[in-house]
Amino acid sequence: MVFYKRWGFWFFIIVILLSGFFILNRTFRTVEIKTAKVKRQGLTITVTAISTGTIKADEEVKLTAQRIGRISKLLVKEGSIVKTETLIAELDPDEVVYNLQMSEVSLQKAQHRLDELMAAFNPLCAEGL
């Protein structure tokens, strides 16, 4: 029997034609488009607080102190332009005075300890002679 005389062949052809019809119908269907008039306006740019970035100075400088201590007086404002070797801060003198007193006390203790050792050593030297 010839294949086009079977009912399955014609069923298959009808399914293909119907699916092709529905696909083409959906493809060429009209689409509604909403339009609006465009007006020329100024452009505004908003920068939010979440923006991140890096700000670099023209010149980087390392600051060093002659000693460590608490700053008692700041002589310039933050962001000010200063010249080389300009005094920008003063350190608290009370801390230096305290350290000096502690050093003097330590020196006195060492002197007393030396005197005690010398006193203990002198009789030993006299016996050995």
C-alpha cells in the first residue's frame, strides 16, 4: 500500500499544517505600541553618598616626630598648606617631665645599689690582701 493512502500520514500532515498556522498567526500578530511626546529638558546628575573613590594629593609627605607623646596643641588646620620644617603640633610637656623624674629616681636607685655593692666589696678586698 502506498504511504499517502494511510490515515496516519494524513494525520501527521494535518498536525504539521495546524502547528504552522498557529506559529505564523502568533508571529505576524499586530502589537499595540504606546507612544508619548518627548520634551527637551535639562539633564541633572545626582551623586549619592554611597559613591566611592580615591582622592590623592599632588605630593605625599611623611611626618615624623622627634619623640613619642600626646599632642597638646595643633598649630595648623586640617587641609592647610604648610612649608617644609614648619611646626605643626606641640607635644604635651607633662609626659616628658614625668619621664625625667622616673629616670632620676631610677638613677638614684642604681647609685644606692652601687654604693651597697661597693660597701660589700671593700671588706672582701681587704681580707684578700
